[in-house]
Amino acid sequence: EIVGQNGERWLWGSPPGFESNAEPTAELKLKILLAGAPPGTDLRQVPYTDPAMKMGPEKVSGNPNTVFGDAAPDLTSDDNETPPQEAEVVRDTLSPVNSGIQPSAEPAESGVSAGLEKEIREVLSTIDDLNRREDAGPNSPRSQRWGFELKLLVSHGSEAVPSIIRELDQTRDDRMIASLAFALRAIGDKRGVPALIRAIPRIGVPLTNCNFIQSASLFDKELVAFFQAHKLDGQGPAIGCSDAPTEVANALRELTGQKFALSHIFGLGMPRQVYLQKQRLHRDAQRWAEWWEANSGLLMSDADYASVNLPPLSMNPPEPVDVEQSLAKAFWRTGNQLQALQIVADTNEQARVSFLDLDTGRSEPVPEAWRGRKLSAADRLSLFNWAEDEGYDLVCDRYERADGPSHYAFRGIGLKAWQLDDHRWDDQSEYISLNELTSEGRKVADDWLLPLNDDTLDIDPTATAPFVVVTREGSPVLVYVGAETTEIAPANQIIQIDDLHRPTGFVIGRKLEIKLFEPLRKK
């Protein structure tokens, strides 16, 4: 027998089409329950046709028609069969863990009853709990449950906004910030704008999960319709919730009509890098706060939400890294492709990332002022001055050779760089000092991060190699210079982070990977 949470019972046995003497797996049980059989049904009579299940250990909650996860049909496609009409969503009873939500002793706000406010707080607590769980990734059962809870939160409309604001003001979890920003955008209440702005400096520090998508192969038609109704143009095939910078920026844009970009940052590194990341986010928030306080009266009449009251950046800039300081490699890396700036300037094609800040992780395309024309010497000087003022450290440019063809290469902006032996990139040493790295490396003589040939010691623009660089701010970073990208990948091709040596990419330019350092922590 299969026994449900509320005592429901189904008779289990080998169904037609499935031959096994083994104990039925949870996946197989769930597939049988997809038939929507009521309690008491002999499941041995239900055909089983699809053994390709990819579900986690927790599948169903209470009702046999309830489905979370990959086993559910994808209702975003018209090719799928119609699921059982009587499918019912049953919310399981998870106890909140580390929710960060404190019971409020204040009276209900804006006419919201105490009972309703308590219910909204419970939904917020459950969402926070689901966000913090290890299996809260795309298409996991927890992610599906998260979708139901978020839909429930949004269904309360403006009555939920005061509670959402309180939670947004205290959470430091990226996934929770993203979830609450999505909810405020879906509700469409402009009272949430100041809290969204105040949340900006807390995005990505520390990094919890970059580009986190809680998407959707969903069984419930209404839930699919909910996410599709709040899907933004250009979001792609996935439905759900994106990362915190994207969701906060989307919410602010939808609620105000104003579009200011928010920085995507590393969220970790040496203390000075972390400070610079917080400083960048605070600058983004300050820009939004100034705009909102000048224009909120044109968008809403509630004066209580006219001021942002953005807290100051309460951190003094740490000193740069000492050359003898022991450094630990962060267990993290990121791949990127920088677009050759001359390509953008010459053709005015869609501008992608051309400039990269190695202290913060911020990136930017060639600004419009320098697009659509041949760059003169004066243009280049002004463009590089702009990049230096903005704190960028690396750009993809064309390296011209007197005795051969030109190549796309990385050009440092005020960097110091040393080429390292290949083994240093994957070296698993627990720690190392900057002085040790630079003393064993080959000092780069100019601005170009171009590998030297091991035999001739001549520059080889086509080669790949790791470098340790020190930014103008004194931050050490490991940079692996990959291949030139001279071919645009087909739209349906997946480019992996380890495709560093292939000439195919999303843009014409060059590939790279980055590894950061962290302070060595005492055991």
C-alpha cells in the first residue's frame, strides 16, 4: 500500500508495462499517482509508460493529484496532454527555518485585520524558508511550492504590501529580495518603491546564488498562467523569478517607468573589493533615491512613501592587499566574453559587454556616445578616460601587429599583470601570497594581457594562459585569457564555462575566466 499524509491508501503492485520485483521508488509512485486515482484505487491497473523520472525525494503533499517538479507536464507547450481537471494544490506543512521574520506587535496597518496580517506573515515566512533550503533550485519540488506560495502572497494585493515592505527592509537573502521584488511588481503598488531602493545595497553581499531562476515545468494551469501573466518581454522561455538585481530593476522600472541599471557584482573577494561592491550598489541606490524623492509626487499621492531614507554606507575603505599577506582562493569562478569595442564602434551593432571591473564584477557595453563610427585617436583617449573614471579594469580591443594579422585581446586599464604557468590556474594549494605569485610570474611590460611563447618568449596573440593582475585599487585577481571568439554561436547552442579554447561565442571578441581571492581564515 501507499499511505498518504492524511491516511489515504492506495494498493501498489507492478503495473502493466513495468516489470520489477524491487521496492517501488518514490518517482514510480508519483508517476502512478499522476493518473489522479482516488483513494482505494488498485494502482496495479494503471499503465506505466515513462520510466524517465528525475524527481527529488519529496514529491507529493497529501492529495494524489498534487504534483511538484519535473514529473509534471510542461504547460507552456501546446503539445502536452491536458492534466486531470480536478488537480488540487495542497500546501504541505513545513516549519519555518531561519526565516528572519519576527512577529509584529504593531497593530494592523491600512485597515488590514490582525488575522489577515498574520496569514500574510506566515506566507512570507514560508517563502523565506523555501528560499533558504538547499534544494531550492530550478524545477525542484521546493521551487514549485515556492511558486504556489508567491502566487498566494500576490493574491492578497495591496493589503500585503506593508508586510512585504517590512520583510524587504530586514532580509539579507538574495533569493528573498528577488521574491519580494517580483511580488511588488506583480501587485503593482508604488508604495513598495522606497523599500526596493533601500534593498539595493544588500543585493549580492554575500553572494547566495547568482542568476537564480525558480522556473517551471508546472502541473497547475493557474500557476503557469500566473507566471506567464507577469513575465517580462525578453525574459526567454523560463518562467519564474530571476536574480535579485534583475528582479529589483524590473520592479522599479514597472512601478515608476524609469530605467536605471543596477550593478551585478561578485559579492565576494578581498575586503577592499567587498567594500567597492557595496559602494557601487549604494551609488545605484542613491541615484534611484534622488530620482524618487524628486518625482514621487507625480506618481502617487501618499506622502508617507515620498522619502526613501536610504541609510549611509557605514563602512570605511579597507587597505589594499599587502604583498606578503596570505591569500585563499575563493571556491568560485566565473566565465565571460568581452565584445571587441571596435566591432561596436564600426557597425553600431547590438552592444554587449566590452568593459569589466575586476574589483566589483560590474560590466558595461560601449556607451552610445562612442558607437557607430570609426574611433579616432581622440575618441579612444576620451573613451579610455571614461572607463578609468568609472573604475573599469579590462577592455577587449584589437591588437595590431606590424608583422602579421590583428587579433582581439584584453587591454588592461591601469593594471599590473604577471603571466603564470598553467598549473597555477588549477592549483589546489590552500593559500599563497601575492609576492609568491608575482615573483614566479612573467611581468607584463605594457597594457596587453597577451601570453608569451614558452620557447621563444615572443608574444603569441592566439595563445591562452593564466595571469595574476593587481587592479588600481590594489586587488589581486586571477584571470585566464581564453581564445578569440571569431565565430558567433547559433542561437540554440549552449556555451559552457569551460569552452575557453573554442573560437565560438556569443560575441566577437575574447573569452576569459576569473577567480577571486579571499582572506585566509584562521582555523
